[in-house]
Amino acid sequence: YIYPEEWLCLWASKRVGRPVKWVSDRTEAFLTDAHGRDHRSEAELALDADNKILGLRVKTIANLGAYMSLFSSSVPTYLYATLLSGQYDIPAIHANVKTVYTNTTPVDAYRGAGRPEATYLLERIMETAAREVGLSPAEFRRKNFIRAFPHQTPVIMCYDAGDYDATLDAALKAADYDGFAARKAEAASRGKLRGIGLSCYIEACGIAPSAAVGSLGAGVGLWESAEVRVNPVGSIEVLTGSHSHGQGHETTFAQLISERFGLDTNAVSIVHGDTDKVQFGMGTYGSRSGAVGMSAIVKALDKVEAKAKKIAAHLMEASEGDIQIEGGELKVAGTDKKLTFTEVALAAYTAHNLPEGMEPGLKEGAFYDPTNFTFPAGTYVCEVEVDPDTGKTEVVNFVAADDFGNI
């Protein structure tokens, strides 16, 4: 966000001709910085005779605080209601969200923004329903899992893939879910209460595609750009429109190039946030730097690799399809012919002997605009012990089983 103190510091610095620093204490921060979420919701779940879900109805009042913030109105609507299907095959969903202004601190996108709210509400009613119909909360969820993909939910999102049984099974096994009854009885012998709860969540990450936000009237697209520049000495400079705020993209992105060409990561430099160099970019938010930003880099790398193989095949008088990249070398399969990546890079810029019609240089760019979100999912299990006299609660065990695809 851009807080007033930030641009006020810029203005003051220009006026006095010297650096100006703003320092707030924790109380000031709590009173003025954007808060995350404040919902009051009612939910109803309809089941058939076999305990399969028929429909879900949700009524939510979402507090925006005293003022409208950047994403405050989209969080309890587009980022919340669209995830109310969770991991479950729910044929009908009706969500009515009313936003209200109050005398509290404004809210904005913070830590998941909308998706935790959806998961919390859905998982609470799934747990409640399971107990009311006399089913194990785990088996009630399993009975209603989505198993055919792609799956179009009633609330916009279309899930491309998922295996919710796998994460449920992994979490239940790690938590020794079947042994809970014995642990509960043992706790009771000591005068303590035991409880165990599940949460099966789904996320919508890799915020894009442009068509999705365009349908909402957004004035920008949500693609990402990348440029891969191979220098004559074989070092590589990657310009990304994504931005690192401390997540370590400089390492992760360099590993991507290192793995592709077999180069040392020290030979790769990542440039981000430099508007004098980077052409365009949409930045970091919504868990998009990997799914969207790195995908743009991969598309640019594909072009670089294709050109490098053409050059190597020409220089070694081999078929382009026989060129393999391994350990920083381009080799002709089944022979001892090979060139180092640096030799190919130098040849690209020397340009004395390139395939006919090929432009010199080894530099490629790409834009990536995904056709869908990504949908990571998982199951969490928490077991607690409670002292009924004092209410003191101890978290005995917490298990997380996540499916994030190929990490």
C-alpha cells in the first residue's frame, strides 16, 4: 500500500533538501496500518439422504473500516466468494456479501486476502455438518471431494487438477487420526479434554489471467515479462518484471537458469525493480512470482535454448535434434563432439559462422499471460488438550499436508 506518511516524507524531503525518515510506534501502526479481515457470516448447508452436499448458502457482512482502501472491496467479494466451493463438489452456491463502513481501521489485502475467510467458514460448517449427521469429519469431507477434473465450480473458478484424497490420507496418517479415541480416553483419565479438527483448504494463486481481471473492469493486464540476456562470455542476465521483497527470488530464479543450462548460479544475475532496465512488469502479489514470473522466464529460456542449439548444430555440423545440453556443454548425442556454453555464446556474438539468415546475439524476451489461476490445496490436522477447570489449551500435535505441484 501507499500510506500517507510515505508520500509525506517525499514531499518534506524535497522541501527541506535532505533525507526525511518516518518512524511510528506499534500503537500508531495498529491504529493506522491496514488490517486484514473482519467478517460476520451465516452459512447453511443442504444434504441429501446419502449426506452428499446439494447446496451452500452464505450471507456475509464484511467490514471495510472507516475508509475504502486499495483492494478492500475486492477481498470479501472476488477473492472470497469465488473460493466457497473449497475442495467439494457443491452443485449450487449462493453468496450474498454486503460491505459496510464503520469507525474502525481500514482493511486491505493481507496474508491470503479472502481465501482464509472462505476456508474458515466452509470448514467450520463441514465440521458441524459431519457431527450433526453422525459421520466422521474426515469421511464426510472425503464423501464430498471433487474427483473429476477440470471441475467448474458454481462460483467462477475452474479447477484444473487436484488429488484431495492424497493430502487427506497423508495428514490423517501423520496425525494418527485413527488412534485419537484412545488418546481422548487417556486424557479423560487425567481429567482433561481432547479435541481434534481438520481443515481441507484450497487456494487461488498466481493471480492472473488478464481476461479474468478485464471482465471486472481492471485497467491493467496481469501478465508478466522476462528478458534473458546471454553475454559473449557465457554469463546470463535475467530481467524480470516480478519483484523480490525478501522472498529470495534472486536465488530461485538463478536456480532455474542453472538447472536448464548446467551453469553455476554465480554466472547468473537477476535484475528486478530497475525501471531503467526492465521493460515492463506487474510485480509481486497473490503468489504470482513463481507461477507467472518464472513462467515468463521459462518461455524466454526456451527461445534462448532453441537458438543456442541451432548455433551449436551448425558449428559441429550436426542435426539440431541431436544437440543435448548437459553440465554447461552442448553435445552431439552419441558422439564426443561438444562445445561449452561459453563457446556457443561467444560464437553468437562473433557472428563469423552462424546459420544462414540468423541474427547475431543471444538475447530473448517473453510475456506470459496464464489462462487460469493455480489451485494449491491441502489438509491440516490439529489436536489439542484442554484443562476444563482453567480453559488452558495446549496444542498437542499439528500436521500439514500440502499439494503445491512440482516445487
